[in-house]
Amino acid sequence: MDLARPANLGAVAATHLETERLLPRPFCEGDFEDLCALFADPDVMQFVGHGVRDCQVTRRSLRRMMRHWQRHGFGLWALSPKASGQFVGRCGVGYLHELKDAELAYALARPFCGQGLATETVRRTLQHAFEDLRLPRVIGVARPENVASQKVMVKAGMTFRRRCRCDSIEAVMYSIGRSA
Ligand SMILES: CC(C)(COP(=O)(O)OP(=O)(O)OC[C@H]1O[C@@H](n2cnc3c(N)ncnc32)[C@H](O)[C@@H]1OP(=O)(O)O)[C@@H](O)C(=O)NCCC(=O)NCCS
């Protein structure tokens, strides 16, 4: 697939995934309050974009994620444990306009961190990206000081590529190709 002009992959994209402990599904309007709480947490947002987001900005983020699903047929998943409907966070692949690439993104609410859930979901997301969406490559961008995020990418098989700037922020880039 030419990632300079990503196609709508709706025909091949799954609407739900499954990991050992989680049931990822596309975001919907009903996720607004949970997403507001996630994006308002300074610990979660310390290394994400430009930091905490208020409800107005979160509303725009949610709409953007939902539009991305409609346009491209893939996007970021809302995560819930299989055993309950709780909101765990988000994970998935989005089209990064600035770098013309498919970018992995993830953020978990604090009670769910430190249990291997990010690694579990990122592995499943990458499998979906390569086997179902047939993406040629997925990149991940993190702040250099975000050690936990970089560990997740390495544990999922990604490799450090280079330092870069993303949205005017100093970052490190990891990637993985379909052949890997
Ligand atoms: C980054 C994040 C997704 C990790 O989620 P998680 O479910 O705790 O991740 P995992 O348990 O799968 O793995 C995390 C690894 O980082 C390690 N780690 C966690 N915090 C760390 C820290 N401050 N310094 C060094 N290592 C750390 C863990 O020990 C684990 O490594 P291990 O398996 O070798 O022990 C989660 O902390 C988060 O949502 N952070 C806020 C949002 C964010 O930064 N998103 C990424 C933007 S690029």
C-alpha cells in the first residue's frame, strides 16, 4: 500500500480484535468521558503530544479518531478487559501525515499499567497491521525520556531507527517491516 495516499481498507479491516486479556474495538462517541479522564491525567500525558488535553480538545481528538476509521478503515482501538467493560486506554495504528507513514500509538490508564497489557496489545496490533491490513511498515515515535514506551516497542519486535522531530517535539523513531 502507498502510505503517501492510504486507501480505505474497510473491506479487509476487522471491527474487533482480541488479545489474551483485552477486546479492542473502534472508538465511538460513548467513549468521550473515559477519554477525557485519560487525557486529563498528567502522568499519562507526560510524554504524549503537548501534554494534558481539556474536554474540548479531547472531543476533537475523538472525532479525528472516528473520522480516521471511516476514511482509512483502520485506526486506534478502545481497549477493555474481556472480563469487564472498563476503559483501559487506546492502542492502534494511525496514518501520520507529517511523516507519511503508519504510526503506532498507545496510552493506558494508570491502574492498567505495569501488567504487560501495552506489549500484549501492540503485538496484536502489529499482527493485524501486517496480516490483515498488509501495511508495508509501522513506525513508533516516542520522547527520548519515555523509557517504558520504548521498552514496549522493543519487546514487540521494533528496532530503533533514528532521532526525529514530530509535531515540533524531539523524538526517537522505531520501526518494523512486514517481513519481520
Ligand atoms: C508506555 C505505556 C503504554 C506502557 O504500558 P504497560 O502496560 O505498563 O507496558 P508493559 O507492561 O507492556 O511494558 C512496560 C515496560 O517498561 C518498563 N517500565 C515501566 N516504567 C518504566 C520506567 N519509568 N523506566 C524504565 N522502565 C519502565 C516495565 O518494567 C516494562 O518492562 P519489562 O517488561 O522489561 O519489565 C504506559 O505506561 C502508558 O500508557 N504511558 C502513558 C502514555 C504513553 O507514554 N504512551 C506512549 C506514547 S509514545
